[in-house]
Amino acid sequence: MNLQQKFKLGSYITSKKGQPFQWGINDCNTFFTEYSDMFYNTEDTQRIKGQYLDRRSGIKFWRNLGLTPAQWLHMRGWEKIDDDYADGDIIVFERKAYSSVYIYFDGAFWTVAENEECKGYHPTAFENLKTQGWRHG
């Protein structure tokens, strides 16, 4: 990621601060898809925004897609990586019912967590969790 892209990503993350969590509107998935749309010319946010309104309908929506997060990312040009993260990489934390997506920037993993505003987590928060790292190819 060049300096201009880093500035763009930092500005995007900053723009999300202070916005309340809202299922299907401002959550970890829309946070990631907006980033992907902005950087990689995808159009995924418009397909998912407003399609679910709570945890239950979100789980149902994502299950009905019929793709795992890994399949979805691979189809959009992301490649699985190890732990050597660079700005713009992501990790996916898969839970039983749903997955959460975090964008790596400036030494932290950023997301819009359930009932939280956009915030960053130190990488050590994920040391004992099974996550998958991805970088856009």
C-alpha cells in the first residue's frame, strides 16, 4: 500500500468513528465491503446494505449466500496470508454462527463491532483465536 492509499484508508477509518453500530448498515461486514468497494472497485456494499436488521436476520442472510468468507474473498482477488500483516490486509474471525472482519491499519485491526463504534484492536487480542489473514492480490 502506497502513502496515498494509506492516507485514504486512514481517512476512511476516521470517517467511521462516532457512527453508531447498526446491523446491515454500519457493522463489520459493511465496514469491510465499503473499504473493498473504495479500493478494489467492487460493488458489494449496495448488495448487502439494509438486507438484515439484527443478528438473527444477519446470520440468515450470510448463510443464504451459500459462500464461506474464504470463498467470497478468493473470488474477489484476496489471497490467504500468514501473520506478517501490512496496512490494508484483513483478518476474518469465524464464529459458529457468523464471521467478523477486521482491517489492519497502523498496527491495529479495525472494525465496527456489535454495539460499538469503529475501533482498533491490538493484534495480541487475536493471539488465541482462530483467524484467517488475507491480502488483496
